[in-house]
Amino acid sequence: MKVILIEPRASEINVYSKILMPLLGTKAYQDLENEKRIFTKDWSLYDGQHIVFKPHLLSARELQLSVLKAYSKFYSLTRALSGLIKLNFRNAMFNFMGYSIVRQWKK
């Protein structure tokens, strides 16, 4: 598993973090299925945001929490307010929206 950490710049407005999504018919799906590492076939969770398999190096929960932590860091209230102070309303709006979404995920 590779984790890439990137320090956000003030000009960046979005961050995309996708978790491996082993879709039916792909080699990734077949490999994970053969290793008995897929733990749900609830297709509503196959969206790139939910863990649907058992990772090798950490638990599924740890991986999910790491993704949530990355989103929380990027879409922080501090970044949103900073955008307002700098009169960069578009970035501030996206950061407020992201902050709100991440807060809902944490519940």
C-alpha cells in the first residue's frame, strides 16, 4: 500500500482521496476475493470512500480513519476562514462545504 502525503497550498480548493475499489470483473477484485479479503458485497459502499476489503498492513478501520484524517486536515475550519480573510471566496466556500461534509462523516 502506498500513502502519499501532500501539503496543501492556499490555492488548492479540492482534495481527492480514493481508496482501492475492487470492482467485480477486475484483477484486483479477483485477487482479493481469492485471498478472502473482501468482507462486504454491499455495492453501495463501492464508491472509493469506504473500505470493502481487509488491507495487509493495517486494519480496515485504521485505513478508513486515516482517509478521514486526511480530509479533516485539508477541509479544516482554519483553511476556510483563511480563504475568507484573503477574500478568496471560492476556495473558502469549497472548504466550508468540505468541512461540513467531513463533520457529518465523523458522526
